[in-house]
Amino acid sequence: MNTTARNSLRAAAITIGLVAAAPAFAASDAVTTGPQIAEVVPAARVATKPFNLASKIVGAPVFIIGDEQVGTVSDIVLDDAHDMVGITVDVGEYVGVGGTTVAIPASEITWSEKDGDLQIVTSLAASDIHEALAN
């Protein structure tokens, strides 16, 4: 299976997981921000930002502080309650090692918009990523 097809399947699986989790989220006391979907509507009518759709997150560049790209998001990690607990990032070509993926906890990630595009920044240093790869 080619990379594009694999990424599409991942995005679809994540989206299905998020949709399946909707009743659990609605039943919780959590404050929800961002797009809300109360009924079936054309997707184009749902106001989203770049970080509201899994398909926009997978493949997005990941930067360390200082605007140095360290990799790209390869997947989103959800816990059993379907809450995001982290992302996996392909870092091999960026930190000088071959084809390697690291998992970065959600607590180490900042999400923002820059010029209308998703900006994912980790508070980790390149040395933290090298250290994780050595273990």
C-alpha cells in the first residue's frame, strides 16, 4: 500500500474513532470549543481550523522552539477514552538517523495557526529527541 493510501486510511480511522467517541464527549462535563456537529450536514458547512481535522494533522511538520523542523506527524495517539495523549513523529531524515519515529506526549506539544497553516511546536530540544532514540 502506498504512503498516500496509508495516510488516508489512518486519517479515516482516526476520524471514525473521533466520531464514535462523540457520545462520550457529549456526556462529559468538559468544556468543548471548536466546531460542533449536532446533525448530519455537508462537511463544507462545518467551520474548522487546520488542527480540527485529523487529515490536516497527519503529515504536518513538527518544529522545536526556534523554528527548526524535526519531523512530520505520522499518527495521533488516543487513549481508551479517545482523548489525544500524543503524536508520533517521523524524525529520521531531520535529526540525521534513518527512518525513525518517536512518540511525543501531548503535554510537550503546542498547537497554533501561522499564516492559516497548522503550526505544531514541541518544547523538546533536538538533544531530547536524540536521547529518546538512544534508549
